[in-house]
Amino acid sequence: MHLTDDEDQLRQLEKTVRILQKKLERSEADRRQLEQASELRELLLKAVIREREESQLALEQRSHELETALENLKTLQLKLVESEKMSALGVLVAGIAHEINNPVSFIYGNIGFAEAYFRDLLELLQLYQQQYPHPTAVIQAKQNAIDFNFVTADLNKLLSSMRIGAERIYEIVRSLRIFSRLDESEYKAVNIHEGIDSTLVILNNRLKPSAACPTGIQVICEYGELPFVQCFPGLLNQVFMNVLVNAIDALEENSSSCESLQSVSPSSQPYIHIRTVQVRDKVMICIADNGPGISEALRSKLFDPFFTTKEIGKGTGLGLAISRQIIVEKHHGSLEVESTPGQGAKFVITLPINKHAN
């Protein structure tokens, strides 16, 4: 009887073990299932995070592209405005030059006839004096009243000054017509010096003595022997204008060198030095001034669109950016600046004599 009880207990124990094994197996299966579910959730979470990061990067890239496109659009818009302004200036200058040219040509052409008529009349009067050395009292009185000798001598000076004045106006008109090539788009061979001189004529009023610069600005031109250069003359004149205006602005703003000119040597007078030279198959135009100079930090930004050190309303920050674009992209040349603070600035324009030669 005792053996039977032991057998029952053993069977009961085996049954319990089997039950526990099954529970353990189920627990192990549940554990593996949970691990698999956890791994799956982790994979899904990583995929979601990766997709979100990729979407964020794509969004940032798209935002950057839109910002760049907007900046490019603004730059293009202002460049178009600047180009339209310069084109309008060219048309205006050409119109003024044409209107002035007609009366000036009339005056200039008739001065020669006036001088010839005066000489003929003077010779006639001298013949009268020789044939009738003793004029009547009435003629003598009139001769004394008008101071005949002074009038004849001064009339020569008058006609000479009129000729000089007419020639000066003619040269100004010619310079205006050269500068009015701003509206030309034709690629042609031109005399670089004519473009520089015409630009200086346009800016002549800003070179004269003023409140900002009491002694005015001296321009020193040192021209080399240059061949005709293949270029877009109107665009090149625009570059000369931008660089020269910047030099004039710098000299005017450099009040310390202008206000104390009377107490320093004449060499301290504000000046712009323009030098041209041919170097193999290229020409170099150097435009230097003795203004305040440009710091290294500013030089690195000088050709960036919209960068300007001028007061609001006095500059768009596009002049030099457009100038470099004209020189580099349109003419395959270069526009560089050399400057040391306190020692002025020099802009060096390098152009191929013929960009299509190679």
C-alpha cells in the first residue's frame, strides 16, 4: 500500500513537471514573440525616424534652394534696373549730344567766316586810313568814342576765345557721343582711351573743387600705346564709370585729407591716377586713388552683390558686382583690387585684345 502511494506521488510529480515544462515552453515562446515584436517595433521606429530625417533634409534643401532662387531673382531684378538706368542714361546723353551738336556745328562753322569778314573789314579801314589820313571831325569823334584801336585788338581776342570755346563744346559733345555707346550691344574694336576720356568728361563736375574737397580732385592720365580692343564699348564705359565714381566717393569721404590740404604738401591733394599698358595679348587699365584705402575684411566682400559701405540711398552695392560680371563673363578678363588702409586703392582691369583670338 505504501508503494502505491509513492507511485501516485511520483506520477503527480511528473504531471506537475510536464505542466511546468509546458508553461515554461509557452513563456519562452511568449518571450521570443515579444522579442520579435520589440525588434519589429524598433525597426519600424528606425524606419520612421530615418524617413523623417530624410524629409527634414529634403525640406531644408528645398528651403535653401528657394532662398537661393529668391536672392538670384532679387539680384537679377536689381541688375536689370541698373542696366535699364545705364541704358536710359546712354539714350539721354546721346539725345543731348545730338541736340547740342547742331547749334555748335553752326557756331563753329561760322566763326571762320566771321574771322575772314573781320580781316577784310579791318583791311578796308586801314586802306581808308592810308588814303584819308585826316578824317573829318565827326569820324574822329566816333573813333575816339569807341576806342577804335582797342576794339580792333580785342575783337581778335574775342573771336579766338569764341573758337576755343566752340572747340571745347565740340569735344564735350564728341565725348558725350562716345559715352552714349552705353546702349550699344555690338562687339567691336574701339579705342579704350576714348572711353575713359568720355567718362571723365561726364564726371568732370565731380572733379572740380567742392565743399567735400576744396581743391578738387586731380586726374593723372598715363596712357600707353594700345591697339584697338575688341569689346562691348557701352558695357566697358559702364565699368569705367562705376570704378571712377567709387574712387571719387572715397576721396570725398576722406575728409581728413581734404580739410587739411592747405597745411600739408601739394602731394596730399586727392588724385586719381589712370594708367594703361599692353602686356602681350592683353591690355591693363589701372585706376588708383590716394584715398583712405580698403581693409582686408572689406576687400573680400567688395564684389559681392548688395555689399556697400555707403549710406542708405547712396549706393545699391551692385556697381562693382556688375562691373566684374561685365569684365569676366562678357570679356573673359579680370577685375581685381589692391589696397592697403591709409594708402589708397587700385583697381586693375585686364582685357584680352581679342577674346576670340584663341
